[in-house]
Amino acid sequence: MEKRKIKEKVFWLGAVDWDRRLFDSLVPLPDGTSYNAYLIEGSEKTALLDTVDPPMAETLMKQLNDVSKIDYIVSHHAEQDHSGTIPQVLKRFPEAKVVVTPKAANMLADLLKLPESAFVIAEDGQVLSLGDKTLKFIHTPWVHWPETMVTYLEEDRILFTCDFYGSHIATSDLFVIDQGRVHEAAKRYFAEIMMPFRNVIEKNIEKLKNYKIDMIAPSHGQIYDKPAWIMESYREWVSGPPRNLAVVPFVSMHGSTQRMVDYLAQALVKKGVRVELFNLVVTDIGRLAMSLVDAATLVVGTPTVLAGPHPLAAYAAFLANALRPKAKFLSIVGSYGWGGKTVETLAAMIPNLKVEVIDPVLCKGLPSDTDFEALDRLAGTIARKHQDSGFK
Ligand code: FEO
């Protein structure tokens, strides 16, 4: 992909990674991704905002072939998918200074071994003139690392946000065209890396609310030329109440836990609760994370194996604990052969979740009528608690 103009003297650069299917050796990328950099040519100075993941460095360096000088490289975020090509850009443009938050300077020194002399520190609210274009740096920490910031291009009212408001989609679209698709991808991305920090992100959103923003240009996915809807979606994900939704990640070895989960799902639906089941043997953890953005209740389904929860259920519990969703209620269902400490082990794995634990339903072997009655009671309790809390 070649350099593309988004406004007068403002260009998209970067690479579309159509084939990438996993990020950080953890996060599924069903739709690939892009690494967006931006070039702003002021009347006096030129700035490059972010770079690309190092395997895509050649693409960016080719796009810079007709650029005679870069005065500033603004690095919004030290993670290497945006910062990793800074050393190559500096080699081509040795006079350039790397503009960063104080925390990012330390991190880039560690990650890229850049010398202290490479950096210009951008304090919160600081302005940098490029001549007829003005950059304002706004610290927006914990999106999703502590050093993150965004840049507001005052004359064009463009907010450059890096991961913030981004989405992992590989496409030739420069601007958002398919809003439904981008909404889903952006929500998935929020869930996977930003949900644990939503209290800080809420403050960041508040900080941006008085800026007139015509465009949001993230460093993954497409540019929002009508940004109101994505800003509103973020507000909802960050501070809206949970929904009348129970999310049930489960694993079954010989079918007993599967029967319990299926029965519970039916019972919940009959009582008016929406349900999403995730068989952990085949599930996409990004989709599970996305459902946790809205869920009021989390029910983990697991057999007892080696005297505790199945390792896949333990993984789901660990993930939920790390993502700190808004869920208010939690329970456990599953089957065991002769005993074990499944409930105690799982309960100890979720200290970050501020949930009310509803009595688990564990059965010996195949579930019996008594066990199904217990599942009916569990469904009733969940439905009542959702109703009492006003979750819709
Ligand atoms: Fe796209 Fe946190 O890096």
C-alpha cells in the first residue's frame, strides 16, 4: 500500500497485515490487522506519528523514500507494533527527535536501546508547532500500557490515538465504511487489552470531551471520519451497566458438564436471561472477552480433573480475573467422579472480580433430576438478581 492523503499535508502511512492471526502470542486476530503511521508536513517541520511492526518495516521505509526530512517521530505507545521501526527511521533521518511521555522514554530506552539524547519529552498538554500545523500532546495513560498518549492536530481537528479506539482489521478501506464490522472489531480489541483499565480510560475519555474532533486516526484499523459513534460506544463499554446476559465458558470431558450447561442455558432463556456459551475446547478467547464486556453473570462449567478444575476452565477463570469485567454475579457448575477441590481452586483464582458468588451446582457423575432442579434454582436466582439490579 502506498502513502495515502487524509487531509492537506496529512498522510496515512503504514502496513496492512492481512495474514496475521495472533498478537502477543495470545490474542486471536481473525481479520488480520494494520499498523498505521501518519505523516504531517507542516510549513516548517515534519512529524511522523508512530511506525510499524518490525516485520513490516520495509513497507514503511519505502513510503518514506520521497520524504526529505523528518524532524519529529511522535511515539504514542512503546509497544513494538508501533515503536519497533523507530530505530530504522532514525537511521535514515538521524536529526529526528523522538517525542514521548516521560514514561515512554524509559520504556523505549529499555525496549529499543535508544539513547537518552534521542528523546524530546512531551508533557501533558504540551504543544509543538510544525509551522502551520500544531500538535498537542494529551497524556492518556493505561491504554493499555502506562505510558500512552494521544496527539491532537489542532488545525485539522484530528485526534491520533494509537491503540485507543483502534480495531484489528486488515482492509483496503482508509476510512470506516462498514460500521458494524468495525464496531465488533473495536469492541473485541477493547475487551482484550483495555477492559481491565476502564476506570482510567473513563478519565481519559472525560479529558477529551471538550476537544472538537472531526476525525479519529488510530494506529490499528480504519480512520473514523464520523467519530461520534465510536466515542459513544467506548463510553458504554467503559461505564454503562452490565446487560441481562449470562456468559458460560465451559469444558466437558464425558458429557456430564455439557448436559448441565445446556440445561442451565435453556432454564436461563426461559426466565428471560440472554446466554452465551463458550466451549473452551474450540472457543476464540477474543470473542469470550468481548462477551464479558456486557455480561452481568459469569458461570464457569468444568468437570473435576486431577482433583481440581479442568485446565481450560482454570485458564478461563485466570483470563476473566485479569480482564476484570463488570460482571456482578458468578457461579460454577460441573461434574465430578469421586471428589476434589474444584470450587475452592476456581474461587481462589478470581480475587479481582467484585462478584457475588451464587451457590455452585456440582453433581456426581451424570446429572440426576435433583441436579437439574438445582440448575433450575440457579437460573431462577440469576434471573431474579438481574431483574432486581435493573439489567436490560
Ligand atoms: Fe498496538 Fe499496544 O500495541
